[in-house]
Amino acid sequence: MPVDAGNWRSVAGLTADSDFVSPVTYYLCLCSYGGLWQPLAVEQSGETVGFVMWGEDDDHSRWIGGLVVDAGRRRRGIGRATVRALQERFAAEPGCPNVALSYSPENTAARDLYASLGFHETGEREDDEVVARWPCG
């Protein structure tokens, strides 16, 4: 669900509790002022449980970034379900060659999650992070 005037406070109140992600408020600012990213609230049973942002690159690749699941709700499949939902959404959009994301090479939990969802490391780097892609087609 898009982040809007009705839910931004609950999104901003999420606790990242990880050395591998930034605070959600940073991601919200990036979405507001960076010109690329679109923010989404992750909801479960009417409650905000996470955040993710997405963008479209010049080559029409869709990017997933800033995935945060609230600290008290981690390891319950929320991150996996969020990425799967975005994969389905982007695969249904015409002209999507692939879905890309990046993560710290030390973040083995992210590497394992994304690999289990079909993402393959490409050898590309985004700053100090590893890039992995999933083909839309």
C-alpha cells in the first residue's frame, strides 16, 4: 500500500534493528527528495509491519530497496511475502526486463532470502553492495 498522509506515522515508527538497513525515516526522505524511489507500507491484518521502496531504472529494470520489517516481527515470512508480491507485480508490467536489488555482502540472511526467491548475483556493485537480479520474463 502506498505511504500517504494516513499511514506515514506508523511507517516512520518502524524499528529497523539491523546494521544492514537505514532507519525508515531516511528511506522516506530519499523517496520524497531523491526523485527515483516510491515508498510502500507493508501491512498485515490492518497493521503496518514493514516498509519497502521501489524504482524504475533507465533500462526499465525495477529496483527493490530499503526493505525493513519491524524488529518485533522479523523471521515470520513478511520480507519474503513482500518481495514475492513485488516480483508478481513487476512481472505483470509490460517492458520489465528484470527486478534488481542490492545488499551488503556480509548480510547472509538477505543473500539466502533473495537466492531462494530466484535472484542471482550479477557481479555488479551498487556502492559497496552486491547486486542481484531476477528476470521478469
